[in-house]
Amino acid sequence: MSRKISFRGILPPGEQDRIKLSTLNGKTGYKITDFKIISSVVGTTTTESLGKIYNSDQTGNISTTVDFSEGDLLAVNFTGMGATSATENSNIVIFDNKKFNQDIFVYIVDTKGETDPVNYYIELEAMPLTDIETTMLTLQSIRTITE
């Protein structure tokens, strides 16, 4: 039986948060079902925020480019908001066929160079894993880290 769990936080542009999901036995799997971002100063500045979720640490690799061929990329959200209104345009891409059982990493950058913090909300579907799935996902995670 699966269940929903959520995480929320706020990040200055260019910084990363680690969402701790790993367990001792690794028998809980996760899929991203929702990923939203919104500036902390709605309607006061023009923002173009890019949020990304990875299943590996992105320290030193934080960028404003999007490349769907990255094997460890789990989700992307690009949200633009004008200074004169709270109307936002958002593009969210979630690779929902990707299951994981290790920690994930979220970061947000502003493509216009703004420095205001950005809020994020991540919703995950948690599900039990078989022994074979646990082994496969753990090995995939190790392979991704070593690449």
C-alpha cells in the first residue's frame, strides 16, 4: 500500500537541500508526484526560478541549464513571475517512472540573477519494495554516484 509524504522548505538561489529518505534496509521506495516552487517575494520583483531534484549531490554542479539526458535528474520546475502581478507561468516536468530509495537533493536558481529565497514543495508517493527492487535501486544509486 502506498502513502503520500511531503516536504517543504525555502532556499536562497544557488543553494541545495538534502531530503533524507534512506533507511537502514532500503525497503521503502519513492516516486515524485508533485514539485512546486514560488518566490518568497511574490509580486515585488520579476523572477524566473528554476528548481531541480536529483538523486545525487549536486554540490559544484548547480546550473541554470536543463538537460533531460542527465541520468540522476528526477524533476524540474521553471516558474516565471512578473513584478506587477502575482500571475505565474509554471512548467513542471516529473519523471514519474523513476523510483528511488535513497536521499534526494533539491536546488533552486534564478535565471535573472535575483537573490530572493524561493519556497519549494515536494510530494512523494512512498511504497514498500521487494528484496530484488531494493537491491536494484541501491545498485543504481551507487552507480550514479560513482559516474
